[in-house]
Amino acid sequence: MKAFATALSLAASGVLPTLAQTATSSSPFTLYTLTADNITATFIPYGARLTSLLVPDRDGTRQDVIAGYDDPQKYLTDTETNHTYFGPVVGRFANRIKNSTFSLNGQTYHIPANEHGGADTLHGGTVGYDQRNWTVTAKTADSITFTLLDDAFEGFPGTLLTHETFTVSSMRSGPYDRVYPRLTSRIVATPLDKATPIMMANHIYWNLNAFREQSILNDTTFWMPYSDRYIQTDGILIPNGTFGAVASRPGLDFTTPTLFGKNVPQAVDACGTGCTGLDNAFIIDRPRYAGPESSDFPVLSMWSSSTGIRMDLSTNQQGLQVYSCDGQNGTIPVRQSQKQRNANSAPNGGAQYVNKYGCVVIETQGYIDSVNHPEWDKSDYFVYSPSTGPYVNYATYDFSTF
């Protein structure tokens, strides 16, 4: 806890590192590795970022199932160039805020616009949580906690203290006593002095075929059994205040297991005007007898026929933002460590670049731009103050093979 106390002291005094505006107990690019049976995860403090996740495929070979870089310094280069948001926590308010403006308790707040020529704010502003150097405040062999003291960054109201704890674990189950690995994320944010909107998310780029294929279209099956509805948007993905039925929108219905490549080509303009693919906020309508924040069953599952890896996602959040990597253009190389794994086993050595539709981002979060839609009556899920309980975003990612 000494590092945490130092962080608070430096933040209060205004003595802040160049990249961080929040102190860190080590270099922002120091690699931290967590291990448990059949799972290894690597992180850096820059963005409280997941940089690598190894789980076994059907043959027992460890595969890295996320996009990213082997050299942690390249995440800074990425921020300054492509700004893909590979693997970090995004906040203070994830996704988009219309006109970069919101009102709370009679006061209007203006935050930096960083997308669509000033039409909105994406993922917290010009310098969001993905660019902050978080402090490592706890570390064990299988768990790490990153902490960020946000002193009204980007014009959001008040001071916010956030802890992101990642844990890796394994469970033995079944007649063959198989080991099933799990990654757990728990974000807890507490306002210290003012009411504020809060919505965070992990921005991980998943690829369960581990880049053995050129894309995920023909091998990855996707299933969101409780997402019958989605938030409708305009041509630049700003919510228009209405909800749509996925059954009525080509390309968005994953309520039954569906090959990614069956739906994505049908999703014309779903990811914005002139864009084919997904970048959509799906609403989770949990079963009748489940609580609105139940996190003890999967709300999304996906699996790859190429590797036999399956992932089941459970969360306490109200929605899922799904992005089909339609903006990737094949200029970012697949990391060298992944290429080496695929060199002698994947068709043609596997993908050499992160291609269009070569991955999928899944953000566990609330209703996007809810700060500008009081008619949705969701303030209990995004407005927090010193007199309320903390904001909690909880998610588990369970892996298995078939």
C-alpha cells in the first residue's frame, strides 16, 4: 500500500509523470505476469492493460487469444498513431457521449471531443483511462490490482478512485477432471467528493483462432442468447434514443449460435454509414427469474472450430458493445510470438497482419450515452456519488475446448 499512498500524495501535489498524470510504482511498460493451471496473462500499468492471454487449444497447445504487441513500448506508439485501444480499461465514461456534453444535477459539463470532427467524445476524452499510468497496488502469483486517482480528468466532475483487479484461476470439472481456466475482471470505482457519471469497460481484441486464420469470419461462432434488442444509432454511432429488435436488423441476431461470417456481411451500415460490420450496443435482457445484474451464467459465448477454444462471458452489466474489427486494414502486424506458434501448424503460417474482421472487441458496459437519455431511466446504473455504493463492473471469461 506504500505505492498507493505515494500515488495519492503526488496526485494531490500536482507532481505527475509525463505520460501519466497519475503516479505509478514502476515503469508504465513493466510487464506483470499472472499464472494458474492452463492460463497465463500479462499486463502493463499503461492503461491497466491486458497484453497477452495464453490458454490451451484442443491439442493442449497454449495459444494467445488476443491482439496486441510483444514490445510493451509499442502500446504508446499505437496511441500516438492508430489508437486501436488494444487491451486497456476505457473510461471514465466508455463509448460515445453526444456533443461531448452532459448535464448532471443542474450543471452542464463540456468534455473534450475526440471523434467525428468534434461531434462526440469516445472512451473518456482526449486522454482517457487507456493512456493513464495506473499504480500497481497489489500483486500475487494469480492476481493484480491497478489503481487510478482521477482528479477531474477531462472535465468530468469530482475526484474518482478506481481499482481494477484481474485474477486468473482454474477449476477442475467433469468425468475426465479437466482443468478449465478463467480470467476475472473486477472494476470498482468510488467518487470521493461529487456525483459523476461512470461507465468503464475492458477493451480487449479477441481472436479465438489465435490468428491461425486470416479472419474470424469462417471459424468463429457467436452466441448472445439474451440480446434480443440493441440501441439504435445515427450514421456516426450516436444513440437516437430508440431500441431495435435484432430480429428485424440484418446481421445483428445472435440469439442462436451463428457463424460470425454469416451475419457480418449482412450488417450493412450497422457500424455506421457506409460501413459493413458490427459496432453495436446490445442490451442484455436476462431471464425472468434472474436479477438484473446476475453474473452467474454466460450472456455471450463464442468458439473457434480452428483451435477448438471456447469462451463463455458472464457479467453484471446491462449491455455488450460488440465491434467486429471492421476498421482494421491489415497494416498492424500480428505479434511475432503468435506468428512463431503458427509458423508450422497453421495454413500458410497463419495471418501475418490484424486484418479486417480479424478479431472482435466485446465491452461489458451499460447503456451507451445514457447520460443524455433520461427517458431510459438508467441513472442508478451510471450516476454515483459519495453517498451511493461504488460503481462495479464484474466479468468472468471462462475457457474450455471441444
